Amino acid sequence: MQTIIIVFLCVVILVQNITHRIERKDLYNRIMANDLTEYNQKPIKHKSVKCAIRKNHDGRRE
């Protein structure tokens, strides 16, 4: 009986984590969209911050 409860709680936590990950990704896409039409059109793919910094500075220090 105890193992059933433990397994059930683990499944609940797993489902909760998956749901939160999906909601966080959707929220990030909504924040980064310029307007509602851009948000509704397609998912936005953003480059990582490191790639953006590397592209802007080309390895040069100022």
C-alpha cells in the first residue's frame, strides 16, 4: 500500500514538472513576441545569450 502511494506521488510530481515546463516556455514566447499576432503565428526560436554576446563582440574586449 505504501509503495502505491509513493509511486502515485512521484507520478503527480512528474506530471506537474512537465506542465510547468510547458507553461514557462509558453510564457517566455509570449513575453518575447512583439505583438499578439506574432505570438499566435508560430513558436519563436531565440538564440542563447552566449551566442548573442559572441556575435556582438566577435571576441574583442573593449
